[in-house]
Amino acid sequence: MNDYKRRFGDRAEGRLIRSLPAFNKFIPYIMPTRNDASNQYEERFEVSVLDRELRRLRVEGYKGIGILHFLIAAYIRGVSMLPGINRFVVGRRIFARHGIEVVMTVKRALTVGASETTIKVKFEPTDTIFDVYRKMNDKIDEIKADDGSNNTEDVAEILCRLPRFLLRFALAVLRVMDYFGWIPMSLLDASPFHGSLIITDLGSLRIGPVYHHIYNFGTLPVFIAFGSKYHAYEINRRGQVEDRKYIDCKMTMDERTVDGHYYAQFLQAYRYMFQHPEILEAPPSKVVEDIF
């Protein structure tokens, strides 16, 4: 990929996948928007092993490391093995994204009146949970420490100063530019609608997860919401009662990027990492490149 040269039809944030079967190329014409093509999936993940591992890391000095960092790190590791998860559809074409970009909404304080903003953090397929911890915390601390606006808010502020008819016209122009891949990288970096994954921690609000839509504008193909950790008393194989911990996750995914079998392989790998979280402490031995 390092020696890949941009070709006609590629975008600033991704390359056009040209070797897909004709049926896969045809699907975006049948389902032109993400809401047309969204699949919803729910799973309960046991976090008993993960909880012990996170407590150990916090004792070792990684203050505040939690399930959010793990979920993002597990997603990144999944992309390193199954890069099709990081594809996106725009302009009725399927692209392989160059990097991994995670978007989330952050409140500057957990109060009703506190303002909120979005952050976008860029990762590499080789990143470990420690890299995720560092990059996420740096970005969140930067936002919470700054009472001013970030790039996303600056763009929104400029657009919202326009009269309504001009704002609608500007957004229509942006949609056309997005369709043809003409939006400059500076705007893509500021956009919370362009990225690999959008994730929300509803457990921090002490509620369960929701099925969240994925936006028709932009390129986000996956939305993950997870809720509060809870206990369940269950009988093990020896007939003994065990206290196990779980979280509920709900995912909304764009089915045009990959087929159901591919998503199933990703979710199986995701489930495996909950039981073996230590593998995310070291980089992957191999990074798989998406097809061309």
C-alpha cells in the first residue's frame, strides 16, 4: 500500500475497489442510502475476564482505562485482520479507507447544561490498547480543557450563520461534492460524518444501549452503542453459582460494504477478544490489506 499511486476514481480518504464482483457493485444502486442498507445487531458480551484485565492495567498506572478503550482497540484489531469492515460507500461506489478514524461525542462535563462536541481520532491497524488509551485521552483532555470550539464546531458555526435557504444550498453543494469525491481533506478531517466508526458509551450515562441510525451524509459505515456493566448469577458446568459481568452492545452496520459472512467473522473475532483481552497489548503479527 505504501507504493500505491492514486488513480482516477479514488478519493482523498480512500481508494476505489475495482475487483469486486458485479453484484456487489450493483447493490449501492438498489440501496442508495445507508438507512436503506442498515443491519442492526445486538449481543451481550461477557466482560468478567476483561474487567480483571482492566483493573490490573489501572493498578499499573493506566488511570481510567476502560471498556471504551477496549472496544475501540478490538475494532482496530478486527480491521487489521478483516479490512473490509473499514470500507465505505459513497457516490454508489465502494471504497477501501486509507486509515482508521473513530468518531464519538464528548460532553465537556456530565451536567445537563454542559456543551457537547464531537472528536475524531486517527489510528493505525498496528495500534494496541495502549495506543488507543493515549490517543483517546489526549484528544478528550484537549477538548475538555478548551472552552472554545474545535474544527467541527467552527465549520458548523460558519454554516449556521447563513440564511436558511443559503444553508440548504450549501449543504446540497456539499452532498454533490461528497458524491464525486471533491471535498478537500481539511473539511473531511473536521466532519463527524466521515470516518470508520462512530461509538457511544451510554454506560457512562447509566443507561442501556440504543440502536442508532447511521447517517446518510458522509461515509460512516458502523455505529456501536454500549451500555452499563451489570452482573448475572449463572450456574457453571460444575453446578456452582458464578457471578459474571456483562455489557450489552448494539451495532448498526452498512451491509453494502461486505456480506453477512464477513460481518460474522468479524463479530466472532470481536467476541474472542473479550475472553483474551491481553492480545491487544501487543501489535498484530500481520496486517491484512484490503483487495484492490
